[in-house]
Amino acid sequence: MNERGDDLTVVHVMRHGEVDNPTGVLYGRLPGYHLSELGRRMAERVAEHLAARDITHVVASPLERAQETAAPIAKTHGLDVDTDGRLIEAGNVFQGKTFGIGDGALRRPANWRHVVNPFRPSWGEPYVDQVVRMMGALHTAKDRARGHEAVVVSHQLPIWILRSYAERRRLWHDPRKRQCTLASLTTFTFRGDRIVSVGYTEPALDLVPPHLRAGARPVKGAGVQGKAFGA
């Protein structure tokens, strides 16, 4: 598609809200993980934050937590939630297991082979593959909302990899330093088909427990979700 230089389009890429995960497993792409009551409040807060925006398209990962996060935003704007499989969580061999500090899957020597290469990474979906699918989903949302705004709901790691690529930073990183808190918005502004700026906001930060915020130290026994590696 040829770039139309006068078109200004905004795509807000949102991380879903808190998930009900009492056993603290890395739920990854597993079905059946829904927003907690706090997660639903986060989603409502972001819907209020975006209520006055010119949003014409809402799309989410097929996983329940993303669909439920997108629902109040779509309702506020009289829209349906579309689904894009490219927005799904990153694949991970530790899915369904606990991954806390000193008490999770890494206590088992058989799992050590999965963490030998953090640059790919060896434990899951390659970062480059995440870039390809997330960039594709981002541009599709931009095209659907051209001249207006879109909301895209996905998951922490794919969002962070997308932002890192757009900002021309290396893809491998310390998971504790991802700036992608629960219910946060990573906002891409396009002029035509070119990204001209990337922004970041946390409309529901006051609802996010301190240990789940960006840069927080992982909590022993808490599992992977939202602590060291997020979801």
C-alpha cells in the first residue's frame, strides 16, 4: 500500500489486566485464564481513559484475558471486539509450570537446556517471529482505523518486543526491566504507513500492586506471571 502522507493514525497496544491465577503457573497460551476482579477494574479504568478518543477499531488476542480486557473499551465506543491470532502470547516451554525464584521449573536439571540461549530465546518463541506477527497485526489495525485510532490488546512479551523493534533496540533483554505494566498502553502514531512516534502510559497504575509494576523485583513463590517475566 502506498503511504498517504496526510493520514495520521494512532494505535494503542494494551496489555491485558490482572489474571485470576491462584496457583501461580505460567499460563502462557493455555485456555481458561480469565481476568480477576481487579483485572476487570483495570479494564474499565482504561475504557474510561480512552472514552473521549476517536477509536474506530478494537482487536484482541484470542485468549480470554485479552478479550475480556478489550470488551469495555469496545462497548464504550459502540464497537465489537475483533480477534487477531497474531496478538497471542509468546510460546513458552514452561507453560503450565511454576517459575518462581528458587521454587519453580528451573530446580529440575532436565529443564536447564531450555535456558542456554537468552538471545533467541531457547525457552520459547523466537523474538524475530514475535516481531513479524506483531508488526503485521499492528499494521492491520492501523489500516482498519486509518485516520482515526485503534486499540489492540495483547500480552507483555510480544508488546515489549514490538516496541523494542520499533525503537531499534536489541530484542534480548532483562525481563525485569520491561516497561509494560498490566493494563498499560504502548501507543504507536503513524503518518501514512510510517511510525513517527511511540509513547507509553499507565492509566490504571494506581490499581496495580507494587510488585506487579514495571521494574519490580520478582517475588519468591509468586510464579512467573507479572513478576519477573509477565504475560
